Amino acid sequence: MQKLFFLFCTLFTISLLFSQTKLYSQEKEDSFKEIDTILNDTILLQEVHIYKEKLDPEAKKQFLLLQNRVYVTYPFAKTAGERLTMMNINLEKLKTNKEKKRYFKIIEDFMENEFKAKLKKLSRKQGQILVKLIYRQTGSSTYDLIKDYKSGWKAFWSNNTAKLFDIDLKRKYEPFQENEDYLIETILTRAFDNHRLIEQKSANPVDIVQLNDFWQNKVIEISKRK
């Protein structure tokens, strides 16, 4: 059977999905189990069906899983964006390689102390979302950040490489090309509006209205082919 996109057909569907999330308190989110990793990653997001008239229970579960991953990982990506901005500003003030090396060491120690234990707790799926969100916030892939800022950024990931095995560090964030990225953007937009997450401007801002229109037109195109 041909795989269908995991789409929101209307704003009504989006609103309904988000209204369901009120059942998840902060305490539940903190203790949320990554079911997909327990099931050996057999649940594929792109195979889920969502219809305008009625939400498929499995589709809703997949959406809530994705939403939880975004909630967990966005603060890390936000910090990555803040660190990158700070690094670029401070590096412009440093004149010698010795000064830059000392500064990189400070960044490395900060990331080790602040995030080492937390990053180790991420599931593989959460790690995949984090890579996308880091690209969203910085405009660079995690791979490029490690390559360009070897000292600090390598430390950010080195102790978690095994845990985050099978993650493409070159992965970009493309909400107009990847349906999962579109869903992530809608989750973030609503979370910012509801003050569930603190917004940090992305490196390449997206017009959410234009994005919604694009994917709704995609639904129409797919329906016509059936």
C-alpha cells in the first residue's frame, strides 16, 4: 500500500489535536515514555493517516509522541542558538589564536557541565529531532557546527555519539519539503503562542500561514491522484 503523508487537512484538525494535549500535564511530560524506542522503532510516522472527519487514534498517538520530543529537545536547540550567537560575537573581539583557544575551552567546559547528563537521557528519536531543531535555530547542521567549532561543539556531542547512533548529523530542517518538519513547526508555533516554550527567532524564519497553505494544497493534490 502506498504510503501517505502524515498531514493536517485543515486548521480545525490542528486545533483539535492541540486541544487534546491539555490532558498531558507537565508532570506527565517529564515522565513520558518513548514508546517508539521500546517497540524497536517499528512505528513509522509517514505511514500514519489523519482525516478531516475523524482523527485516527494511532495518528493522534504519533503526533503526541512527536510533540513530546519537540518539547524535550527545543530548549537544547535554543541554547545551541544562543551559544553560537555569543561565540560569533566574542570571537570577533579576540585577536590571537591563544585567546580563541582559551575561549573555546570555556565553551567546552560549559557545555560539558550543563548538558552532558541531560543529553545522555535522550532517546534516538529525540536525538533526531534535536538535530533538526539545531539546524532551525542556527542555520547550520550539527555536523558543520562540530567541524567549524571543534572544541566547544565537539564536546557538545562527543560523549553522546553512541547514544545518538544512526543519527544523520548533516540533516537539515526543511518544513516545506519534509512533512515531519512541517508538523514540528506547527507544534512550535502553538507552543510559543501558549507560552509553553520560550521563542527564540529561528535562523530562517518561516511564514506559518504560507506553510499551512502549502501543505493543505498538497493534501488536495494527493486526493486528486487517488
